[in-house]
Amino acid sequence: MSPLALRAMCTSVRGRYAWALFEVAKERKALERTYEDCALASSLLSSHSPLRLTIASALQGCYPEDWTQRLIEILGFQPFFLSFLRLLADKNRLSALKDVSRLYKRLADAELNRVSLQVVSADPLTDSQKLALEQHLSGVFCKEMKMTYSIDPRVLGGFIVQSDTITIDVSARHHIDCFIQRAREGFEVTQTRRVL
């Protein structure tokens, strides 16, 4: 992605936060570490996290400073990333962190000439399956790949590979859904012929 295209995707308020975080992380040569901080913070501050209110309150200064500092040490955030989170909290924008993190990830990937791929499968992939998949995908993307793997029993079998711009779905669920769709379309065609 060109620098102009990257800058254009950061025109919203959330995009400007992502761009600012990217610029600081790049200056400090901490693109990868900030990528990890974003993922952890997004997870901890998601609506499903039991720690969400505790961490948000700590960032907003609702607890004693020593307690907050200890919490942050446990989480291991970089000092500038902690300052960034506190800025979001002060501006009442912690809810934007997920979108900011997603945009930051795209900026960092473009800077590092990398593509981030999420692989979802019904069962854990073996090391040999991961290696074969990574070798095949390296021919498709022709970039360094950052792979993350997760399990979702709804996939039923096979796997789904997702990036920000593409989805490769070779899951059993997808094949079943396609079969059902084709069967419905066939049924509708048959019903239409009978009416005519």
C-alpha cells in the first residue's frame, strides 16, 4: 500500500489516533512490540473481558497510583503505549481502541512489508499442517506473514484464512452452506418451472 493510501485511511478521528501511535512506535523502533501491546489492550478492554472495568478505571485514575502502576507492570505495556491508553481514557475514547488497533496493525504491516493472517480451524493444526499451509500461503502473498491460529468448532473441518483484505474459506461449514444454497436455488428453479 502506498504512503498516500495509508495516510488516506487515517482521516477519521480513530485513524488519526492510529497514525499518531504508528509514528511514535516507528520512531522508537517498536512497531512489533506496539502491535502486541495493541492486541493485549484490545483484548483486556473488550466488552467480554472481566477485567475491562478495572483496567479502564485504573487508566482513568480511579485507583491509587501505586496500585495502577503495579497493574501496568504486570501487563507489561511500554511507557509510551501506557501514555497513549491514558490519553484515550482522558478523551473518553477507550471504546475506539479496537478500531485504532486494527488500523495500527495495517500501518505496521505495510511498513514491515508483511501481511497478518488469522487462521481459524475446528481443531488445532499440527506443526506439519501449519508448515505446509505457511509454505502455500507464502506463494500467494509474496510477503512476510504473521500467522495467528485460533480454534472455532463451528468451522467443522478445514480452515479459514483471513487478512484485512482477503478471506480464503476452505472450511466444511462453507462447503455445507454452499451446498444448501445450491440446493435451495435448484428447488426454486424447479418450483418456477412447475408454475410456468
